[in-house]
Amino acid sequence: MEQVTTTRRVEKLNQASQARVIDPDRELPGALGDGAVLAPDLLLPTAGLDGGVLDPERYATFSREALAAITRSGLMFEAVLMAGFGLEIAGTADVTDPRVTYLLHEVGEETRHSRLFVRLLDQLGPTAPNPLDNWLTSRVTRRVVDRIVHHPALLYTMVLAGEEIPDLLQKRAAEHPATDPFVRAVNRYHRQEEARHLSFARGRLAEVWATASPVDRALVRFAAPTFIREMYEAMIHPGVFGAVGLPAMRTWRAARSHPGRVQTRVDATRPVLDVLLDTGALRRGHVPRPWQRLCLVDAHGRPAAP
């Protein structure tokens, strides 16, 4: 019965995706203005800095470099999701299943998002090199990506995190009056389609969990929080701080424990934990410590002190 209900929900998502296809190249033709693109009271706490650290000119540079880093991170993560979806489609016996149709819709939507992100990056013109881009992190990243795309429960857990984190950041930016108008338009466009992606991922996680392997379940329970935490921390990489004269690695490491940055992480990841609890992937009273640390909750999933 539950599978029938999920199928009907997916069919409705297919209808919604088909009803409104937005081509960002045609419907979002705008461009960035000069200066800062995000308000200091919005970006600085999320980045792990306090007000007054940067003068207006340096902050304008910081905001553009930070948004570029976040945008590139989103672009790369969407590529991982599309790789996972492609493997899922290739391994599906019944390609007429509405779930396959929706995955194709989502891949199409993600490619349109990615094209828009590329255009935004081109306008931002970032120059800050990322010191985390080296052979060791590249090798680790490839291994993590391999785990994600080949383990369905882990994949959909990461889909939820990869949608919830930017959704929260974009919601705040879209609602802030000081956000650059083009950035606000990009965020509003992206969020309206991501809402469907979140709905699909929640239902799909419950389905794949029922048949998940012991390894897949262990990855969700104990490894996923680390993957999510590092994905979140890497969105604003050390080079962004170095671009405005701050000690790059030292500032980035310190920023990880800044109250504003921690609170944003908690606000974005607790909804992911809630889905895992609702699906039975995690149990109240037995929430694994990695999830407790990521979301700042106790073993029952209740908010706890930092």
C-alpha cells in the first residue's frame, strides 16, 4: 500500500515538472550588479566571521568570492547526484516506472540549474585558489563519490542534505532586501524546483532503505554525517578568506566552530535527521553519535547544547 501511495505521489511530481519547464537562459536573462552581492549580516555569520572584520571594499570582494565558492560547490554536487541517478536508471528493470520518469525530469532540471550556475560563476569572476584542491583531497573525494553513487540509501541521504543546505541559504538570501537582485532571482528559481526534488528524495529514501544492504545502512548511520559536515564546510573554502588578506587555512579552521556557522549547519541538517527518523533508518533513543554531533541533538533527536 505504501509503495502505491509513493507511486501516486511521484506521478503528481511528474505532472508538476512537465507543466512548467523553465529555461533560465531565456527566463532569467539578468546580470549581477557591482559591489557586494550578499548582505554582511547574512553572509558573515554563515562564513564564520564577525562584523567589523572587513571594510566595505574587502567585504564586497569576500561576498563575491564566497558566493562563487558556494555556487561551484553546488554545481559539483549536482553532478554527483546526476551520476547517481544515471546509475539507478541503468540498473532499473522497469524503465516505464514513474520513478524513472521523475529521475529524468530531475536530471533535466539539474542540468538547467547547472547552466545557470555556470553563467553566475562567469559573472562573479572568482580568482581565489582553493588550497584544498590537491591530489590527496581529490583522491579522497573520488572514493567518497564512489561510495555515494553505488549505495542508494546513502545517495538519497546525501540528496536530502545537498538540497536542504543550499535551500536554507537561498531562502535567506532571497528574502533579504540587500541581496543582489539577480542573485535573488536565481535563488527563487532554484528553490521552486528543489522543493519537488526534496519531496521525491524523502519518499525514495524510505523505499530504498527497505532493501538497503548492511554496508549501505552502516554508511548512512555512521559515515553520512561526516560527508555532510565536510560538504558544508567546503562550500566556503579557505581561499575565500585568503582573497581578502586573512590567514586562509587558520581562519577557515576557526570558522568551523563559529556560532553562526554552526547554527546554520544545524538548521539545515536537522530536517535530514527528521526524515531518517521518520523512515526508521534511525531510531529515537539510539541516534548515532556522528548524527548527534552534526545536528547538535541528543540520542532521542532532541536539540542539545553545543
